[in-house]
Amino acid sequence: MLIERMTMGSSFRFVDRSTLLDNRQICKEILSAVSSDLAVLPLNSATFRSVVEMRPLDEAETTQVFEKLFKFTGNNLKNIVESPSHEGLDKNPGRYCFRLHKNRVYYVSESLVKRATNIKRENLVALGTNIGKFTKSGKFHLTIQALNLLAANAKHKVWLKPTSEMSFLYGNDVVKGGLGRITDNINAYDGVVVFSMSDVPLGFGIAAKSTQDCRKMDPNGLVVIRQADTGEFLRNQDDL
């Protein structure tokens, strides 16, 4: 079954970012390098989609997921794909792979996927770590459950002052007055992971200004447009 094809000893090839025009091209290069190992389905997989609910991502879906992850992790994306998994009873560590189940994308170990094949699809609630979901229009969005994965591989970071943490955790954007620290070389519209001053990941969002512009802004200037925060575990617990 296709569902049992895993990432086994994949060789992940990256291209110097300076030689490419944009992130989309980099993600296509990544996808081309590992598509066989990730059990990527062909685009005309509608029949398979209708029969099996939990399945590997097809090529278009994988590209969307990689683009979103790359926005926050840059070339650290290779760490996510190549990371060995020590879950399960197998002597040799497997790897992690991506699976789609009920429009949600899961980052899950090979061992767990193997065991999940013994569960009826209608009885399978979740699998591994949910990192995002596809909307009815086919667009992929990262969700708050992806935070630990992004935080461990983040390319750009901001740290909030203790007095501003609660505002962010209630779903508000980050303004200059609440900014404690910021990494260098952030450009406007880069993906950033938001931390407390004690390095606890709080959420993630999109940079509204570059690092240099942030340092010249007034205290009420917008720094980060919030996309997700850990307060959602309480506010939206029924939807997670």
C-alpha cells in the first residue's frame, strides 16, 4: 500500500539561496530531491484520495507545506525532513514523514504510521504532531501545534518583554514597545517565531518591518503580525 511507503535513508539536496529567484524555487528543488522518499502522490491521485483518508501528500500539497515551513526555518527545513525518529520498538531509528488526515497535516514517525495502518480510518482521530491544515479552497495554513517544530528550527526570532506577553497570548500583534530583542537581518514579511525573554516559544507571525526599520520606529509601531499563539490552546481548544 502507498500508505506504508516511508522516508528511508533519504538524501536531501539543497541549493544555495543566492542562485535562486525566490523561496518557491527552493521548495521545488527540495521536493524534487526527496519526492520518492516522501511517498509523494502524483497530482492525479483523486481516486486514491477518495478511498484512503490518511495518506501521503501529493506533489502540490507537499510544495505548499514546504513553502510555509521554509518561510520560518529557511535551510533548517532539512533538519525537519532528515531528523531521525527513535519512537517505536524498531532497533534502527526511522525518520519522520508527512501525512494528510481529514485535511490536517501531521508530522509523524515511520514507526507510528506503520502501527496506524492497523486502525480503521474512521476510528483514527490524530497521528503524530498536527502542524497545519488545508482549507476548503486548498490553501495550507500552519497552526499553533507546529510551534515547537518551528521554534527548534527558526531562522528569525523576536523576544517579548514580560509586560507584553499577555497581550500577545490574547491574540494581539506585537508593537515596538513590547519588543525585547530581535535577530539581525530580518526583512519585512519574513516569518518570525515569538519567544519570551526566557526563551519560551509563544507563537509565530510575519514581520511587518525589517530589523533596521524596527529599531527606528516609535513605540506604537507594528513589528509582528500575529498568526498563531499558545493562548489558542485555551481560546480555540474545541477546534484544535
